[in-house]
Amino acid sequence: MARLAHHVFFTLKDNSPAAVDSLVADCQKYLDDHDGVIGFSVGRRDTELDRPVNVKFDVSLHVIFRDRATHDVYQTAPRHLEFIERQKENWATVQVCDSLLED
């Protein structure tokens, strides 16, 4: 079974330091430690890296799942849904990149 990488890039309507801190904190509280998560990280965009190829966003979330099945369960998990409800009003855009990882 292939691992699944779930990368999410959030651009915020209010991207003040307090709003970014709130999103990062909620990612850490609600999105880590789900069954099947084997890797987790969240962070802010490095604004000093501003080349033409750099995508602009405020917060990035990276979750590696053991397999596709655990990813699918996560999508409807109560903590994941609570995270969405808490934060979605401040999202200008959300881009999701999912990929199957090869060894």
C-alpha cells in the first residue's frame, strides 16, 4: 500500500500575525494524532523566498497518511470537521495537493 501525502495551502482573508497563529494552533490541535497519520507538519510561508515559481500562501499543512483508507477516514473525522468550522470563514483560498508516495 502506498502512503498518501496530503498538502494543504491556505491563503487567508485576514493574514495578520494573530490570524496566522490561530490557524497554525488549530492545525496542531485538531489535525495531528489521527489514526494512520505517520507524518505531520504545519508552518508559515517563508516570505523571503519570493521567486517567480513560489506559490503565495499564508499557512501550509503537510500530513502523511499510512494509506489512502486512513486519509479517507480523516476527511470525515469529528476533529477535522471541527477544525474546518472554526477556521473556514477566514479562508480566501484553500489548495489541496494529494499524492501517492513512492519509496
